[in-house]
Amino acid sequence: MEQQLFEQFFRAAPPEIDVEAVWREWRALRSPYDINSRHLPLPVWARRSFTESGEQAWSILADDLEQFDPNKAFCIYIHIPFCARRCSFCDCYSFPLNRHRERHIKDYVGLLDQEMRLWGALGTLAQRPVSTVHFGGGTPPFLGADAFSRVVQSCQQCFQAGSHTEWALESTSSELTDEIVDTLDSLGFTRLHIGVQTLEDPVREHINRQEPAAVVLNKISRAVNRGWIVSVDMIVGLPGQTLGGLLSDLKTLAGAGVDGFSLYELQVSHRNRRFAEQYHLDDQPRLINYFFMQAASRYLMALGYRKTLFNHYARERDTNLYFTFPERGEDCLALGTIADGMFGDYHYRHPTYAAYCRGVTGVFPGLQGGLRRNALENRLQPLTTALMAGRVSSKLLIDSVGPILARRWRELALLAEAPHADDLHLTGSGSWFVGNMISQLVEQAPPG
Ligand code: SF4
């Protein structure tokens, strides 16, 4: 049955996809690496509970930040939870603002400003260089040009975020109006992540996208012509999606000058349950999503993109500084509702919107809780970072997990030798299972 599915799926695959290699990789999988058990990498706070309340975490961070090197760079993440409307397929934490839109935006921008001033007064944070400021969401441009500019100004006033900083944001194409794009340009933004998801117009209709593919492509081309680095998010597992359609999308976007692709599997949760029921997504074999991922990954590499993260494929100039801050050993100051950040080995998180709005005061940035990595998590941190980045040295692997698990991961074809290097790289299966690999690592790593 599964073999039939494989044959049907790859029947018309183009020569860029080595179908036999996909088959070998898939058939090498063994327990506990079951396609249906795949989960994404979990942050520390999701694997075990917070050990400190928000207030305690804030006090610990205030002490810790006194000790940090003022020359050490860090990155900033700012979460904007608002969207123009709720897309039926989306399981992100975001919501539309219909009533009292202006008041919500004004208040939220005020809270972010208050938070930045509090953090900026801690230790040496205001002196340290900022590598990147990344706005995620939600749809950050939904704030509108004026409110968005105020957030950027607060950031510039509180931290060393200037022309050396990579300014980046996520958006749907429909929020990228000429006015907002001009504003972003004048504010120094050079990097754009667009949630394209698919260019197949019938599939776009299923997921309630506002603009047809031709308009999206036009906006991408204009951003590319401004010299911006453009990265797109693509989803597999959408109703009506086909292999030919997905590969054609990737080719078209590559031809339009897209620098990077992030590949996601459609996640079903309470937030998009109705959509999943409408399209009977629970009846679809998840194996198909694995095949889509394998095909897309191999096709992007054939188009000249390199895997720079377990799910991101990039051309050379796409350095993607926010996604890669752990590799550079940087800290991350996260601001806004549900945003999670880390300084050294201390992790913290903000609560959901209402609690965040109530929690931020003149002396407290509304944190939900925090926890410090334990000795085992600290020892495994270089390896988990390397796995997330998609490549790992054999020595680091054996030192961290011991020879048995290291050999097992290679037998299961989760890791393979990288061409022309001593390192190992995450295969297509490894990219699918990286979250499970990290979980297995934490459960089975030999004591230090
Ligand atoms: S897909 Fe993007 S625009 Fe749509 S609801 Fe989710 S975060 Fe908002």
C-alpha cells in the first residue's frame, strides 16, 4: 500500500529528484522514527516547565546581564500578533483586529516601547551591538506605517541598532502596500520573509489567500529589484496540492529572484481544526507530506540552494541572521506577547496577549516565566544547534551522544556524509525528524 503511494507520488517526478535515493532513505527508517510521530524541535521551556515565575526570571536576568561583555552582539525579535484577517489554515498565535483596531495598535506599540526601555536599562544591553532586528507575527506591517515606524524608533533609541543591523520582517504579500514598502525601505529594512505558502491559485482559494499568484510574484520581483533579500515560506500538506504544482512554484519563485525558502508541514491544532475537518486532513496519510518535503528539498538543492537550517534553503547572500543566531553564540532579546528569548543559558517567555497587556508595567516587562538550562542541556547545546543548522562534525556527534547513537542515526539515514567535507549533514529524513532526534538525544545522551 505504502509502496503504491510512493510510486504514484513520484511517477512524474523530474530528473532533478533522485527518486531511488528517496526510496532508500525512506526504507532505512526504523523505530522510533515513525513518519507519523514527527514533531518539531521543542524549546527548553516546552520540554519542562518554567522553574521561575516571570518576576523571578526578570530579577535573575537583571543580575545576569550585569556580567555580559558589552562587545558581544545579540539579536532582537519583536512579535506583532495582529493580522488583517484569520487565514483558515493557520495555526500561528495571531488574531484579526476588527473592533478598536487603532486603540489596540496604539496600546501595543506603547507596551513594546515600555518593554524596550526596561531592557535597555539592564546591564550593558544598551551598549551591545545588535546583529539583527526581526519582526515576526502575525503580520507586522498590519500596524501601519506610522505605528510600525514608532516601534523601530524605540528600538533605535534603546539599543545599538543601526545601519550595521539586518532589519527583517515577516508579512503576507497582501499587507505589502506601496506605502509600507517605501516606509520599510526608508527605515533601513533589507530582508523580507513572505508567507507565500503556494502559488497554485485553486489551492490559494482553499486557504483564503487574498491575492492571486501573479500579484504575489509581482510584489516579490519589486522587492528583489530594490535589492532586498527575499525569503518565502512554503507549506506542504495543503488540500489539492500536487507535486508538479509545488515544484513549479519553487522554480517560478527561484526564477523571480527569491534568495531563501523555508519549508513547513501544515500543522493541525485547535486553531485550524475547522479547516482540517473541512478538507478531511486527518484522513490524508502523513507520508505524503514526508514525500513532498523530500521532493522539495532535493529540488531546491538542484536549483542551487544550500540547506542552512533543517527547513531553510538559501542562496549565498541569504545569511538569515535571526534564524542562525544560536550558531553565532548570540543572545536573543525577544519582545512582545508569546515571544521567547535567551541570554546565556537562561530562557524566558512572554504570556499570551491579554496577560501581556496586563503584565507590562513601568518596572516589569510582563514575562510569564523563565528557566536555566541544566548541565546536560548545556552540554548538548552545541550539538542541538548543529543539528538544527543541518550539519554536524563527526567528532562533536560522537563526543555528545556516544558511538552507538551516532552510528544508529547514520544507519537510519538521518545523517549522511557531506560531500567534500568531514562533516555530516541532515538528510531529507533527518530534516523531517530533527525534533525527534533532539528529543532522543536529551533522553538517551550518556551522562557527562
Ligand atoms: S497565515 Fe499569516 S496572515 Fe494568515 S492568520 Fe496566519 S499569521 Fe496571519
